[in-house]
Amino acid sequence: MSRRNRRVEWFTLAAVCLAVALVPLFYGFRGQVPSTVLKICIYAVMALGLHVVVGLTGLLDLGYVTFMATGAVLTVVSMVAVADPETGTLIIPVGGRSLRGAEHLFHFPGSYLLVLALAGLVCSALGVLRGLPTLHLTGDYYAIVTLGMAEIMYIWYRTAEWTGGPQSLWLNPPDVPTLFGYKLYYDSAIYYFLVLMVFTATIIGSIHLRDSRVGRALSAIRLDPTAAMACGVPVSRYKLTAFAVSGFIGGIGGSLFALWSNGFSAIGMEVWESILLVCCLVLGGIGSVRGALLGSVVLVALGEILRQKVPHYSSGVGLVWKAWPPEARFLFYGLILVALMRFRPAGVLPDRVAGDPFPPELARAWSERATSLFRLGPSRKEASR
């Protein structure tokens, strides 16, 4: 990418982070707008994590919700886990109930930062374990396997006792973690800026990863794994690295999402969440960091807008105000993607290299050392003019 494009990209992303930071000045930390902004930032973090596998490595992962669910359930379990005051045994209250006089095991200063890192590391290890049997799979086969693994994890979380099962796990006020002495409620200032910090760090890390040696190796694997292997790229090792990084980011996003939703419910962690994240990448442009952010803004905000009451016509009654059914957002997602495939198949903000493939200074340097094997000159089209 040219220097001009790099400057434009960094300026755009800095403007996005600044806009998120300025939202509380106009709307405060409570209300629909700050809550929606937080949800967009969390989904953007997870979309950037999926971008490592789908955008850089070129593998269609339909089971990314596994990392989201694992990070969320580990966070909630660690926050609600208490020691029985009589026997000292570990108890995980389910269904929103609490035990009086019980001592929380993970409620010490800075505990949530430890839980956040633990969720990321566990999901990173899960990504590696999930990637080991799928190293040699590509295309539809890899997508089907990841989808099947996600369904297995979903059924386990839905039925296991330690995850709350159908009763779910909810954070009562005594269970909410603290950071620097402040409760991490979903509408608190400390939580808002924690999400902003993770959001900004994920953007910076994604750009540096894309432009690093590892990112170039992953891009080579996306273009042609056989050619990359012939050029000395250890394909298996770099794929496992991509799975680990992607899982780490997904676990952190799931942990933040658990605090935003005030608990963990396996019912809300279906495979459709993975489809939504893939749609975010497709809408913005697969392989583009800015595209992942744009897709998250459009689709997540659209889902929240459709929750608002709008006028509907009812026969015999006239105009009535009611919200769209929950399934309506998938209809709008489909219409947007169909229009995108028709008019902008590469996405709204595709990751492209602007300008000539060879910058002028690089072309001059190569011209000076041209050999009989290669020689830079005008293309056939330019020479015929």
C-alpha cells in the first residue's frame, strides 16, 4: 500500500476512534445511542478477529461464534463463582439467584483484566485445537467443519450445568466486576472507555499484523497455498498462528459482550452470530480493516434500528406503531448483500493497492539492475499507443 493510502487509512481510523470517544459528550453513558455504539465496537472487535482467518488467510470460518460464547461464559462463570460459606466448595449460581454471605473468588483488584486475558488465552488455545484437524482443509470443507464444531459447542453450552443451561447465567449487582474501584456496568464510564481502548488496540494490531511478515505470509497462503509452500512459507505454522490470534481476539470480544448483555445465554449464541460477522466482512470488503469496521457499523446499527417502533398499516385499524419482527433483520441483510454482489462485489471499502503496482522509486531502482531475466519497460498496451 502506498504511503498516501497509509496516511488516509490511519487518518480515517483515528477519526473513527475519536468519534466513539466523543459520543458521551453529547449523549452521556446511558441511553440507546451509547449502548448501540458499544455494541458496534464489540462486534467490530470480533469482526477484526474473524478478518485474520477470512480476510488474510482466505478460509471461510462459519463457527466463530464459538470464541464469542467461550469468552462470554468464562467471564460470567468467573464473576458469579462463589465459595460456599459453610463447606467452602465452589458454587456457580444459575438463573440469576445469589447466595448471601458467599465470597466471590475472582473479585480482587484488577481481577477483570486477568479474566479478560484468560478468556483470550483460552480461546486462543481453543483456536489452535480446532485448527489442528482442519489444517489441510480449504474452501467449503473448512466452512462445513467449523460450522459443525460450532454446533457441537453450542449444544454443550446449552445443556451443561456449569453454564446455566436453559436458565442461563446473569450478573447480579454484587457479581459485576470492578476496575480501578468502579463497577463495570454496561452504562458506566469505566466500561465505555475500556471497550474503546480494546477497540482501538484491535484496530492498530490488525493493521500492523496485515503489514507484518506474518500478514504477508498469510496473504500468500490466501492466494495460493502450494505456491507459498514452494517459496518457503511454513503454511501449517502460519495457519495455526492465524487461528490463535483470531481466537484470542474473539475471546476478548466475547468477554466484553458478556458485560454488555449482563450475563450469558447460550440461546443468543447461535450460528447466526457467525453469519452476521461474515456479512460484516463481505459488506465492507474481505481483507479490509476499514471494511470490517464499516460492515459492523451498518449491520449492527441496522439490527438496532429495526428494534424501534415504526408505523405499520393494519386493515381495519389503520396505522399502528410496532417494531419489526426479530427475523426481519435477516431479510434486510439478504437484500443488502444481493445488491452488493450486483453492484459492488468486492465490498464497499475493499483492500486495494492504489496507484501503480511498482512505485516510481522502486521502478527506477529495478531498472538500474535489470538483467536478461527481467527488464522493466512499457506494457504492450502502452507501447502500442
